[in-house]
Amino acid sequence: MVDRLGRDITYLRISVTDKCNLRCRYCMPEEGVCKKSHSEMLTEDEIITAVEAAASLGITKLRFTGGEPLVKKNIVSICRRAAAANGIREVCLTTNGIRLPELAGPLKEAGVKRLNLSLDTLNEEKYAYITRVGKLEAFRAGLDAALKAGFEKIKINSVLIGGFNEEDIPQLAELTRQYPVDMRFIEMMPMYDSGDFDEKAFIPCTRVLDYLPDAVPVGEDDGVAKLYRLPDAKGNIGLISPVSAHFCGCCNRIRLTADGKVKPCLHSSDEYSLKGLDFSGMQRVLKEAIWNKPAWHGDLDALHRSQAGRNMNQIGG
Ligand code: SAM
Ligand code: SF4
């Protein structure tokens, strides 16, 4: 469906849980999430009805995210049913990778085509610091499992944090020579409670190129990412700049939170509830949300935090 500004909305990102087995400092508070009652969250059947209602309006691509989608007990069943919905052509998932050794095979078999994994550094101590509780070896086991499972595409996402992981850029980019993966660097977005980062932590994506003098433009872009490639690499380097050069004018996505709120823009407080509705009720609310999608996300920087009213783990990134 086309919104009031002529943007064709074809991509729905669904957060299946706010919970996570890590605690990344820019994403969620150390103590985790304040527990919502089970009855406030969408059930599996409601998620599938929402997918069907969205597909009836022209959504063709889904991405499951979180919190950490792989801590959701019924994630494989949700993916399988969503992939079978009429009109859905592609089901993707974003994960921190920790549970992939058990779940990569079942997810592939359920119809997940593409995986995004999150990794901000290849230094063990820094990984433990930024995730507060994570172990780099667990990420590596997850990446191995994903590579073996044979997904159509694997991308690794790094949030750029000035003063923290700039010097890790060459080593992260090297992953595109070691494995058939794309490595994407994403500007950190200032969420309402996303850690104690000062102005210097928010650096533009273009800084990545200072660390990769051999990277050459690929000449085509992949959705929101500007693509580059290192000599002899098996995958691309992607630069995603939601802050320094936003792509709101061609944004094709909406989001659904685990508690059933449609967010037509990641950084707007506008929310439309699907909880408790049937197919036609969800279709009506989705239409209203898409039609009213905000023109752009407004100023974002260390001084102008996101107006989303939620942290990233409560939206899905
Ligand atoms: N737990 C999964 C993971 O980490 O991949 C999925 C959910 S996580 C919220 C999705 C993506 O959002 C991750 O790649 C994460 O690095 C990114 N993210 C979280 N907080 C962010 C922020 N403040 N700015 C930019 N990206 C952020
Ligand atoms: Fe969890 Fe992903 Fe947020 Fe890290 S970025 S705390 S892994 S939801």
C-alpha cells in the first residue's frame, strides 16, 4: 500500500519479544525489561493474523527481531507460519547469534532466507563490555552455525561507537574476506534511554572509509546501505546512515512491537494497537498507520534523542 506521501510500504519488521540474553549498552538498560503481563503481548496466532493482514495490503518482506528473537520459545513455528502466508516472499531475522548453534538449522528449514547478526567488535574484552554479559566465543559459534545452515544471505551489523570500536573497523571488515558475508556499519541512534554516550560517540558512517583505504564503491546500493568492497572479498561493506543522511524519503517499512503496536516510523511516538483485533480490524488499523506514516524521523543527535518513547529492544531496530 502507498502512504500519503507516495511511498510504497512493502516491508514489515516484527519484534517478537522485548527480552534479550545480552544487554548492549546502547540498546537496553542493565536490569533488562520491566516485565509486561503475558496478556499484553501478541500471541502467536495474533502475530500470524497481523502478517496476513499486512500481506493483504502489499507487505511482501518480513523481518523478525526483538529484543532477541531467538529467546522466544515458539520462534521457529512463528517463522514457519509467517513464511507460508499468502503474499509473503521473504522472511528474514536479526539476531545476536548466541542461540544459533541450536536454531540455525530449524530456522532455515522453517523458511527463513536471510540472517543479520550483530557484532560490534572482535575483541573479547570489548565484546564483554559492550554487551555487558556476552562472550565472543558464543557469537563465533553462532556465526559458524549460520554459515553451515546455508542461508541465502548473511549480513553482520556493527553499531559505530566513537571512542569504542573505530579501531576495530579494519578487523570487522576483514570478515568479508574470510567468509561469504556482508559487513555493515550503522550509525548509533540516540534512543530515549540508550546508555551514557556523549556527543563524541555519535560518529558518521563515512568515518569507516578512513579506516578502509582499499574499499571501492560497488556502484549499486542495497536498500538503505551504500556498498563498498575490499579487494578479493566474498561480501560487501555496507554503510547505513540513519542519522547523518536519513533515508526517510524512500522508507518502505513499518514496525510491529511485541505488545502489538504498529509503529509507522522508528523514531515517532505514533503507535496504533493491533492487540485483540481480528483480521479485518488489523487490516483497518494497518491501513491507517501506513497512510499516516510521518514524513521523516526529525532531528537525531546527542542533543535530540529519538521521540520513539522506547528503547531499541522494545522496537526491534
Ligand atoms: N537482538 C537482536 C540483535 O542484536 O541483532 C535483534 C534486535 S536489535 C535491537 C537489532 C539491531 O539494532 C542490532 O543490530 C543492534 O545493534 C541495533 N541497535 C540497537 N540499539 C541501537 C542504537 N541505539 N542505534 C543503532 N542501532 C542499534
Ligand atoms: Fe539484545 Fe540485540 Fe539489544 Fe544487544 S542489540 S541488547 S542483543 S536486543
